[in-house]
Amino acid sequence: MVYTPRSARHGALLVGTVAVLGLLTACGDGQDVHSNPPMTVSGTAAPAPDTSKSPASATSAEASAATGAASSSARQATASSGRGTTPAAASSRCHTSELRAAVGRNDPGAGQENFPVVFTNKSARTCTLRGYPGAAFVNGSGTQLGADPKRRPGSPVPVTLKPGHSAWAGLTFSNPGVSGAKSATPAALLVTPPDERDHLKVTWSGGPVPVSGNSSSVFLTVLSPGTGP
């Protein structure tokens, strides 16, 4: 056994303690030589853009607004252009109150009775008649006798009536004494100008007219200028 003096053992212990303390100091300084250094990222922190309205949406909305405005303008222009306009035919038509009516002289032939129904312009303006008049035979109490007259084929044309001028339509029927139709003698003939509702009353002096049975039809022709054929 080798003997080591006390002083030598004390020195070795002291040296070992210092070495251990040095090692502990090096490990506890908070630095890790093997770790990655911190990284810095460059850039700007800007607010995110508002995508609730895209450029396409805005453009579509503006186009719709423009289209709506154009449509509104077109409607206003159409309404404005049609305001207060009256068809020429309606404004120049002869009204019942502007006319007087008469039944002209009979022009019989081949068992037919032919009467001209005449309208004369009694107003101070020029007006027109076109088409077929209406007519009905009535008795003294105003009851209609027979059916409404039928229309002879024809081509209606406007007839211009200056003040005092006339137009006529033919009223024809078979003589009931020849045809054997049931007859009656009217008190009056009610005549209505074309496109009017009010009628004019004319005293009837043409004798019996057919009201029922065979060959009882009464006919009217289109209006022509003048007072008769």
C-alpha cells in the first residue's frame, strides 16, 4: 500500500472541485452552440382587401342602372308622343247631332220597293260618313216592326260632307202584296249614322212593309254621296 500524505490528498481534491465547477459554469450560461439562429422575415402588414364587391359586380350594377334609366326614358318618350292624339277618322266623323235625316221618293221596280235614306250635314263644319247606317221600322208606340235590315254587299268608302251636303243609303224590300209576306204599316223609321248610338226619327209615308214570313227581309246599302240614285 502506497502512503499518500494528507496535504497531497487535500490538494488533489481542491483541483477536482475547481474543474467540476468550471464545467458547470460552461453548461449553465444559456447558450446552445448547435441551435439555429433566429430568422427575420421582411414584409408589410397591410389590411386585407374588401372582396365583398368585386369590380365585375360593380360594373354589372352600373350597367343595370344605365339600362333601367334608358328604359324609363324610352317609356316617357313613348307616353309623351302619344299624349293628346286623336285618330283623324274619329275627329272628323259626323255625329248624330250634326245631321238631319229624310226618306226620299220610292223608285220601285220588278216587285221591289227602293227608298233612299238621306243624311244631310246641318253643322258648320265638314265631317265624314262611312259604311252602313242602322234602321228600324216602329209603330206609333215605338215598338219595332220586323227584324233589323240586312246589309247588301258593298265596299264602304268615306263620304265627305261639307255643311249642307248629303249622303244616302238604299233601303229596299220586296212588295208584300207581291211576295205574300205578312206586312204592317210603320209610323216611323229610326235611322242611326255609322258608328253612332243615337238615332234620328223620320216619319214613314211609304206604305206597308214586310215584317214576317217569306221574302220579308229588308236590305240596306253602303252610303254614297248625294241624295239618291
